[in-house]
Amino acid sequence: MTTSIKLRQENLSLIPDSVNKPSYNRDEVKTSIVHIGVGNFHRSHEAFLTHRLMEETGDLNYGICGIGLLDHDRRIYNALNLQDGLYTLVIKEMDGTRTAHVVGSIVEFILAPDNPVGAVEKMASPDTKIISMTITEGGYNLLEGTGDFDFTNPVVSEEMMNPQNPKSVFGYLAQSFKLRKERGLGGVTIQSCDNIQNNGNVARKAITSYIARVYPDLIEWVEENVTFPNSMVDRITPVTVEDDITRLAEEYNIEDQWPVVCEPFIQWVVEDHYAVSRPAWEKVGANFVEDVKPYENMKLRLLNAGHSVLGLLGAIHGYDTIDQSADDEVFSSFLRSYMDNEVSPTLGDLKGINLEEYKEKLLSRFRNKNIRDQIARICLQSSAKIPIFILSTVNERLAKGESIDRAAFTVAAWCKYNDGVDEKGRTYKIDDALSNELVRVAAISHNDPTAFLSIKSVFGGLANNDLFVKSFVRALEMIRQFPIKECVKKMIERD
Ligand code: CS2
């Protein structure tokens, strides 16, 4: 029996040649990018492309320092620390072939709760040109409806009493900007990579709202020195499961605490507004444009919304993975009809993108059996996702008096999802920042369907829109009475 190779720098030469591994000298890599929120998405995307760039061009000026702000980040911090920042990315093709890459672009990691000063100093360092982040859709702390910063958030309100001891991403950034200004250093680019329309503008709004309260004198400096490019990031990246770790050991003999698996598709469209400089990511496939909005809308309203549709319907029916749901003719026909009839007309001019091809490709990506993307992953934090992925389409269509039946049906399915039990009788956890509220209003909605729409932070004023309410109530009544598949069939028959 061969002994497995623990993934770490000194063992790189032992790793079989069938695995792509860094050929550059990692000791020479400078960290000019700080990334907040090193999760699987970052590791399948920005960190991977940055690694590819080092491979392709030999430019070692843009290494990554990960920063974890939450105690929850301790697990990834420990795993990567043990492995000198190295991890394996396994790309799974549709036909079952797999390629493994040991990624070397993360060369430093700071766990902010253990080393808050180190984290602030790193963000304020003159060497740091870009602070990128994946802090999730809900992480920007803006209130749905008004879009105002939520100063009542307990972490933020406590931190504001003592801003020199930051806890939140806003607090850390404020401290680092303050140091940059005091030290006469240059600015920095804040690069949001989250699935939010206008993610850069949203990041700017959240961060400047916070700073305007805590350090009003700093605002002018931020306006002049910090940029917030919008971007659209795309690569389906499931949660790593035990089997991924075992297969990596079996196939390549690599012992990796926390590998990442993902699909082959990758897309990154970014506005080219950088405060200082940036890596030549275009050399490894990134697309730098003047206006990212059309691409964002397309991705959020088709891919992310498509995920939510397949996820919610599949969860109720009792499927576990997105490919099962996408392979179900009834569910995928419904999704196609939603995309064609309700979403596509809202997308406007997509400047040379073939929308038909995009949608076809999307459905085949969803069907990739090797990815086994978890329905549980898709459905978690739906209260932060549905407004961005689905209600944006709804609001736009309602303003023009256009039908929203399929979207309303999906929202009704989400209501039913919060009952917490599938049609096979299996219970599941509602993993959501608003879980208590969701479960409570979903229970009331058995007698009073509109109760579900009362959550203002999710639905804004939609509870007062007759067209939406009627459509939602009709769908929910049907969903409560018949199995979900029959209901979806009825919806398709009406097309
Ligand atoms: C998913 C996204 O979280 C979700 O609901 O739709 O994580 C999706 O897989 C990525 O945005 C793909 O780029």
C-alpha cells in the first residue's frame, strides 16, 4: 500500500504528474490581493484564475492573503494553514472525466478574531491593491425595500460604540481606510464577487454608509481613493463532501483536508475600474467591460433563479441534488418556460450574447451528474436570495403590468418549503437568517396564505400588489392540495 501524500509545499514534488501543480516559486509570490471570505466559490474561481495567471505569465505580483472575519472561518483557516495554503481543485466534466489542480495562489491567511491588528494592517498595507470579497448575498447589511444600511444589526451597533475594535467587514475596512489616509498611502479597489446586482455599487453603499456615521471625515478620502467595480462571477461549486476527499486520496494519493470540486464552466465579467492596478486576469479568461449590468442580470435571473426554482421544487418533491431536479422533465420544462416567458423579456440588449445558447447551456450545466450540487446548498439563505434572483424580475414585470405567474408559483413553493418536510416525509432544516420568521409565517399561511408575504425585509411592498397576491394565493392553494409535480404540470399545461 502506498502512503498518501499530505498536501503541503514540501511534498509538491511527490504529487503525481497527472495532477497540475504550481510550477512557479511560491516563496516569491507577493500578496497584493486580500480576500475576505475564503469559501469554495472563491477557491474555484478567483484563486484558481489567479493561480492560472501565475502559471501562464510568471507574474508573481498578485498573490492572495485570505482573511477570515468570523469564528466560523477557523475551519478553513486551520485546513489551509496545515497545507501551506495549498488545496486541490477537481474540475468535473459532463462526461465524468476529472482534472485535478493543486492551486498555489493563496500564500497567507489571517484569522481576524485571533489577530485583528494583523488583519487591519494587511488591508491597509501599501502592497495591498485589491480587497476582494465573497461575504454572501445577505452580508451587505442593507434593508430590502429602502436599501438603507441596517444600523440596528447587533454586531454593527455594538462595534460602532468601539470602532477601533472592529468585528464586521465594514468595521475592518473603515479601520484600514483610516490608516491609509493617516499614513498618506494610496487607495485600494474593493472587489465584490457576490451574486448581487450591481455588487460593487452595493458594496460602496454599505461601506460608505457605515463610514459616514463612524468617521464622517473619512468619506471624502474614500470617494477619491477607493473604487468598487461591479462584477459577475460564475462557476457552480457545491459543498465539499467526504466522498470528494476519499476519491482524491484513492485516485491521486493526495491527502487534502478540504479540496474543492466544481464544474468546467467559468465566467468572470468585471468593470475595469481599479484604483491602483490589477492582475492581467483577461489572459486567463476574465472579461473586462465598461458595463457589467446586462451580464449580471442574465446570470442572476437565469442561473441563480433557475437554481432556486429547481432547488425549491426538488426539495419539496424529495430530490437531493440539482441534477435530479434538472433531469426531471416536468421541472425542467417549467424552468424553461419561466426563463423564456418571464425572465428573457426583462434582459434587454445583451450585446452579442446568444441567449438561446446561454439557456440551453445552463440547463445542461444543471444536469451535470458529476457535480451533484446539493439542493440544501441552493435553498439555504433563500430569504437573501429570492429578492435578488426572482423578485427583481417580478417587480420589473409588475411595473409594466406583465404576468408573473411562474415566479409567483416559485415563491409559493418557497412558502411550502418552509413547512420543513418533503413529500417522502423526510424533514429538513430551514437554514436561513430568517428561519424562525419564515417557519412562523409559513405555518400561518395554511389558513391565511398572504401571511407569508408579510415579511417586509423580503417582499417589500409586494403584499399590496393585487396581481402578485392573487397569483401567489392561487399557486399556494394548489400546492397545499396536490403533490408539487402535479401542480407544476398544471402550470405547464396552461402555457
Ligand atoms: C447558487 C450559486 O447559491 C446559490 O443559490 O445559485 O451559488 C451558484 O451556484 C453560483 O452563483 C454559480 O456561479
